[in-house]
Amino acid sequence: MAVLAGDGLLCRPLLASVDEALEKYGESLVRQCGYVYQFHLKDRGERGNFTLDLKNGRGSLRVGYDPRADVFISMLDEDMVALGKGTLSIFNALRDGRLQIKGDQLASQVLVDVMQRIERTKRNDVPKAVPQSDESTKMWRFGAVLCFLVIVVLAICIVNPWEIHRSAGGPREMEILAHMSQGNLWKLNNGIVKKMNTFTMKAFKTLFPMKKAVDVIPSDVFLVGSLGTGTTWLSHIMHGLRSGGSMSFEDIWEVVAWYDSLAAKNVLSFQTNYAPRLFMSHRIRGMLPTNARYVVLMRDPLQVVQSQYDFFCNSSWAELAGLKRAEMHPLLFTPTTFASVTSNEFWLHILSWYTCCWKNPEVLWITYEDFVDDPASQIRMLGKFLQHPPGAELLKKLVHQSSRSFMLEHESKFDCHSLLDQFDVFQLKDGSRARLPRVADDASMQVDSRIVQLLEVRWTRIVTPVTGFKSYAEMRTAIQQRALPGGAYGWTQSGSNATSHLLFVMLLLLGLLAAFIGLQPTLSRSLATRLWILARTHYRRTMSHFSDSKKMDPEIKAARTGTGFVV
């Protein structure tokens, strides 16, 4: 280079080593740096102007002044030598006014690493870097993208396999209906599903606005369960415990507030003579207040389907939707409403309460089937929880009042009329008001084996991975053991499930990083280099505050070993 021919430059050996490095592996240095530097040796006049291009081609070192440079560096010739030997740091040179830098400040730190690399490779005699060919670059990118796809597949299939199959595996014709889009689903059977779902959404929007209903106090007791699990029955028994078996109400919802509905505010006045206040709800745990006590009611999924079918398809609800009673077949109702992949509300309700409250001894878990088998012991357990233990006479009275025959005899007290009469949406075409009896007789819908199989698959794919219970029967057994003095609270896999989700996210991010590196290798190296330089610069500047400015830099001893520029 012409600049090396200049006579009298003290920094000539340093420039010669830079020129030699550019000849050997200039392309690699350009990829590492990406800046153009304009040097001016103040005590050498025009001979002290030279440009170091580490941005274009294989890099170059040339005489002259380039006004388009990214960084302009001005210093004395002897200071240039001191910087090269490591007896002067850039930080101290800037502080003492012996070095002036204009332009990108980060570029000066990049230059430090470049010079250190030149010195290291000079000592170790590193061979010339061989740039990748276009073919090898394509193969690298293809491999990175393939790695990304493999990682995503592994994350989905191995880390959390139940996410894929949680809503599949049942009878083929049932799964087709459960996965069918809304547009195709609403065309079936002259729009039966459309009529039912349209009215249901309209009615639920009227009954259950998504906003806070009432202010809750710690003594309040919530009776929670999915629709069809027997919450009306439970509400009747709980009110009987606190009222001594009183039936002096027109509608059960006058004395047990339905928390989900707007009418909850209007019936609280009826509970002033009773304590504690009772609320019924079908909501998941995250939608209810935390400062209360809870009774969680579970029921066999098959019986819940039967109860929901009677409520929606075999009552006034169907007439309000423009259908005949029982016009919608159970084989259509189950996959399109109860077990549709777009809802899965029953299963999610179980998971929401299990993950938060299974190990909480302050939450009482009961099952519908245990009530049927032994109502007396269940009522005693509820009375203990409610802090209203029943005497022998009251217990006998409540067992009688909770029987199906008694509730059917007083059916008007459990048909929701106090709530439904407030809304015009529940007025039939003939002008009469709808009645929705919440007490079903012994007759139930015909059970098809395909419905049973679909419900078993849903439980296995959705509930089992979180709870560990392979069936509802296992969960019922665990609830019975949970109620025993010192009984176990079962087991939970929610923690491991959360870990699986975290691992899934980590693998997905790793795959995205691999794809980014493959598609943008140069940019990836540049970003990594910049982050590394920023970290080192911050560390060095922080540590320099602890060194005495009048003494030699603490890194000089290491620099004398030939590391080149130091900050």
C-alpha cells in the first residue's frame, strides 16, 4: 500500500500487520466489522491521512481522505503506536484529549476487537479463512429450516402430544360433526343446530352478562358445577340446612342467588334472614371471586349429557328456539353442542376447578352419585361445611325433601320462573311464559354406544393428562377418599403440564432462531458481534472507574502480551 511507503511514520509496523491481515482474511474481517474508518495523524500532515475500509469487498488500507467514512479518528502518531502496543487505552486517550472520534461510537469498539483478532491470528498463524460458496450457503439455510421444522414437530408430538388429540379419536361420524365448521353445521337437518345455537347464544347473553354481579364477602358460599350436574338440587339442600327445611319460597332462585345472572342483585334481599349467603354458578374458577367458600359438584359426563339434552332439546327451550321437543336427536346434540371442539366447556370446567382447588381443604368436593347412594351422609357433610349441622329430625326432613318425588311434587318451585319472567326473550309464541323444570323424571334419552365412546375419548384426551384420573369413576373414588379425615387429595400433574408448555415454547423459539440464522447468517453474526461488543464495552467502562487515572491501566499487563488495542 502507498501509505506504507511513507517515510518516518512510527505506526508503520502496525499498518503493515493490518495490510497483511487484509490480504489473508479480509472477507472475514469485513463480515465482522462493516465500517469505514478515516484516520488522521495530526503531526504528520497530509501523509497522516489514510482510510481503513472494513465494509466493502475484502477490505482495504489506502492513503487519502474519504469524507463518506463512518468514523473519523484523529490522534498523534506516537499515540497510535501506544494504542497498538497496549500501553494506552482508548478510554484514557479520550478522557485526556489525546484521541478524538466522530461518528458511530460503536464502530470504535468494533475496531478494538478487529485489531485484537489480527494480533491473535498473527501470533497463532491462523490460516486464511475460506469463505463459504453459494452452494454451501444454500445447504446451510436448508439445514436450518429443516431443523426448525423438526423441532416444531418434536415440540408438538413429544412434549405435549395430548394437545393434538384432545378433541379427536372418537367415532368417526361423531368427530366429523364435532369438528365441522359453523357454516356447514348450520346447514344440517334444515338448520336445527343453527336455530338451537342462535337462540341459546341470545338467551345466555341476556341471562349471563360478562360483568361483576354482586359484592362478595368471605362468609359467602358458592355452589358450583357445570350445567346439568345437579346444582338446583344442591341449592335446595343447602338452603334447607340453613333454614331448617323451610319451603317458604316461590322459586329456589329467590333464596339462592344465581350469581351468573343480572337477577342476583334483585334476590339478595330474600337472604337477609339466612346466613351464610348462598350463590349458585356454572362459571369456571377464573370468572368467580376468590374471597369466598366453595362447594364443587361433579357428575358422570353421560348423565350430564342426558340432563343437558332434557333441558335444551326436550323442554320449552326447544320451543323458544323454534323447534319441536326432542326434534334434535341426541346423536346430533352431543357432538355439536356438548362435545364440540369449539367449546369443550364441561371438560374445561373440571380442569379449571381441579388445577386451583383440588388440594385446598377449604373447598368441598362432592358427587351427584354419592348423593343418590347415601343422601344422609352427604347432607351431614354439607351441614358441617356450612356450619349448620342438622339434627336427627332435620336430617330426616331434608332427606325426604331432596327426593325426586318431593321435588317433582313441588316442581313450580324449581322452574326458574322468577328469573325467566323478567325477560321477553323467554315468551312463547302463544304469549305464555316458558318454564324450564330443573328436576327431571326417571326417563332419560336413549344412550347410544357412540355417545359413550365419544365421552370416554374426551375424558382421556382432555382430563386425564392434567388430573391423572383415567375415568370419572377414578375421580369419584378420589373425591370420596378426599372427604375422609386425613384423606389424600389425589395427585396432580398440573405442574408437569405447565413445564411441558414451557418446554414447548422454548423449543419453538429455538426453532425460530435456527431458521433466522439459516436465512440471515450474515445479519445473525453481525447482531451477535454487536451484542458481545456492547457487553464487553459496558464491563470495561465500569471497571475503568475503579482504576487510578494517574497509574497504568489495569489491563496493560495483559495487553503487553500482544493483545493489541485495549479499551
